[in-house]
Amino acid sequence: MKSILSWALLAVFACCGNGKETPPPGTAPKPFKLAVTDDFTLPNGLKVTLAPYGVVPKVSVRAYVDAGRLREAAGKTWLASLTAQFLKEGTKNRSAEQIAQQAADMGGSLQLTAGDESVIAGGAVLSENGSQFVALLADVLEEASLPQSELARLKADLIRQLNVTRSQPKALARERFFQTMFPDQPYGRLYPSKEALSGYTLEDVRSFFDTNYAASRTHLYVVGKFESNIKDAIKQAFTRWKSGTAAPLPPAKPVSQYSLEQIERPGAAQSTIYAGLPVAGPKSPDYITLDVMDSLLGSAFMSRITSNIREAKGYSYSPSSILGEAGHQSYWVETADVTTAVTGPSLREIFGEVNRLRKEAPSEQELQGIRNYLSGVFVLKNTISPDAIITQLHWVDSQELDRSFLSGYVQKVNAVGPQDIQRVAEAYINPAKMTVVVVGDKSKISDQLKAFETAP
């Protein structure tokens, strides 16, 4: 749930915290007011959410189609990305050039991104063109032509992207982390082989498109200053789209068992560490407490692990933890790029900070800083733009949460106490059950990691 805005606020907190004078206490956090929405469903199953927002004459239109990588069969990783890229290549009514030009004439562009659960299709345009953009988006989703002539080029683009990705140690660590935590599951398949990607056919693309692109698998969000006739425009554009068949996400069956894996990267000046495990999901009453704990332990700039291995010891420039989701399953993971010579000591300090929090509750003063930070970030990131609002609305919808989760988040964060933090750390963040992956120069790090070959 955290965004790049976190770093901006954290820098402010860090600056204030290191000054000679103590800043005056802040005012009580303001509650977050959820945007008023108009929600309806078309007869074909398309879900629609409208939310008026702001005074700038722009509107964001985003369709979340349940056609992400979790829908890929084994051996077909990145087929979702390939299919999504095809949608820009023309429809039965418009050429690729016409799609791009018409979107530009409306003051925006058509964007398509394939994620884990969804393909996000849409863009932001001038308010006066909202209805036209809805019609353009519907044409792209419903009538994609999927031309054979573009297959080789699009695959070549993805192969270049794959080559770049696999050259990055964080990508290698992330891939092995998810492969280990979600063995033989879609959640653990992040990247294809070059050979597999090269072998995808247009029939593969058409089959994936026909199976997954449908009204009942789509939620359309429209947020901003939109025209009064936008609802009629949506109905006219999308009513004829095939209904298709909605399907639940594949079940996530994570491994919660200690393991240490090393990936060779000869001559590396740094080692990349991933250490984490499954935790309670967003529907759990412990989830918000875990979110607060995550910030205190590793994700905030002034967090304990960051203060330890970055500020105090200089082992790492940018360590961070994440409370993320894989489908409806959550996980916690600490990541860090550390100097090769201190790979073992860095891992020891990470486990040490985890165990310290499991044994001893934080002070009220330390926790109050984290609560203030999370409250401020949450309100800011949910009011900064129409797309920020769409992101949060879709997150609660996709996690099958009531939207009161958003309006009640700040109050619940500020109700978390020190003993609550210790309780969830002890219950969920156990180093003896973590998946640990280290990418680096084995000739220099293997001896350092011998002490971690068995569970700490």
C-alpha cells in the first residue's frame, strides 16, 4: 500500500529528527474521507465505479481486467504482458496510429500495464473528452485485431526487457524468493526463459485474449471532473462486450519454512539480500497492525533496520521492507543491497532487529512517530490525484474488503499500541521460518553465510 510519497515524507521526518531543536508536537491526525462513489454493474457483468474529484478539468479512466500473470499457464510466463502490448496495435475499427493519435487529441495517451492480477488499460484525458476516451478504450478491449505482423517485434521487445531484468541482482533475488515461497504456483513464476518467450505464437495470444478479456472480469473506474453523460457513454460503449466467465484467483499455498539460497554473481561488489515469509492477509484483524509494525521495523526511513545497517553501520544505502500481497496472501520481506564484505553481519543485524521487536515492545514515543508518518502518508497518497484514488479503490475491491477499510484506516493505525506491535512481530515475523536469498560473489560470501545454513 505504500508509494514513493513515503520517501518524501520520510526525508522530512529524518531531517527534523536529526536537528538540534525538537519540533513542536503535531496536531491530531485528520481522518481520511473516502470519495463519494457511484457504483453499478452492467447486465454483462462489467463493474463500474464513478467518483467525482477535484477542480482540474481532467478525468482518469482505468479498466482493471482480470488478465494478469496469475492467469498464465505453466510455461507461458509473460504471455499476459505480450497480449496486453498487442492491444495497442489496432482494432477492427482503428489502426495503431489512429488509436495513438485520437488519444493524444483528447489530451492523453492509452496506457496498458500487465500486473499480477490485472491488466490496467486506460489513461487520463481532458474532461470534455471523457466520453470519447471511454469509447476508444472499449474498442481496444473488445475489438483488438491482434495482427500477426506485429508478433515478432513485440516478442523482441519483451526479450530485450527480459535480458535487462535478468542482469539485475534484485530481479534474480526476487525471482528465487517467490519461487521458493510459492513452489510450482503462478505466484512463483515471475520471468520466462528466452526460449519459451521466443516460442509464443499468435494462437497463444488469441487464446489468452479470448479467455480472459471479458466484461465479467473487468472493473472500470472513472475519477475526476467528468461529464454528466459519462454513465450513458459507458453503457453505450461496453454493453455489447461479451460477458465471459469470472473466475477466482488460483489459491496461494506459501511455504513457511526456513531456507537459505545463494545465487552466484562473480565479482559483485555488493550482495543483494531478500529475507521474508508469509503473514496474515488484508482480511485479517492483524493486517493494519502488521502494516504499522512493517514501517517501524523496516519500511520507514527512520525504521529500526534502516537505522541500524544504513545509518549506524553503513552496510547498506537503501534497505527496506515490504508488506505486500500475492493474490489474497500477504508476505513480509526485508531487502537490502549490502557491501560484499559485510553480507553475513548484515543478515545477522536484520535477524537481530526482528528478534528484538519480538521480545520487547517499542516505546510509545517511537511508535507515535510511526503512527503520525503512516497517517500522513495515507491521507496524502489518497488525495494527490484521481489515479491515486483509483489505485486505493481497486486495492480494497480486489482484496474483497469493505471500502470502510479506507475511511477507517487512520483511526485504526492510531489505535495500535506498543504491545500490539510486539504481539504481531512474535506471531508472524519468525526468522526460523523465513525464506532467505542472497545474490553475490560466492567466493567471498559463502563462508560468511555458513552460520545461516540452519534456522537462526
